Amino acid sequence: MPPHQAGGTAVTLDYVRWAAANVPIPWFAIGGITLQTSTPVLAAGARRVCVVSAILNAPDIAKACQEFKQRLVSGPRNVEQS
């Protein structure tokens, strides 16, 4: 699968799975990630996410940060990924 190019269409969870299996360096899932969408992104193999709007637009920024941190610590993991 080719790398995503800036200005292109959004990648799918299939791309996240591909990156988790094939990219040996640390990488971040970024773009449109909310607390709700973080679950399938993490389950697809992402270990790091970059979140801006979902935190800055939250009514309680501190609570949003805590919720994302908890999701990252205890969120779903694809057992096939190492």
C-alpha cells in the first residue's frame, strides 16, 4: 500500500493495519480522531494517536485529556500485533 499523500482522501483502518504490520519505526495515527473513533483505530494496531480538535473543542479539556489517556492505556489492542 503506498503512503498517504497530503491533500488526498482519508486512509482507512486497513491502512492502519498495514502500517502496524509493516512500519518498523514509531508512527502516529492523526486526523479526525475522537474518543469514539479511537477505539477502532487502536484495535487496528495504532499505538500512538495525535488528537487536537477532539480535545480543544471539548467542554472540559482536562477531562477529555484524561479520557484519551485512559483509552490509550487500556484501550483495545489487536492481539495479532506485537
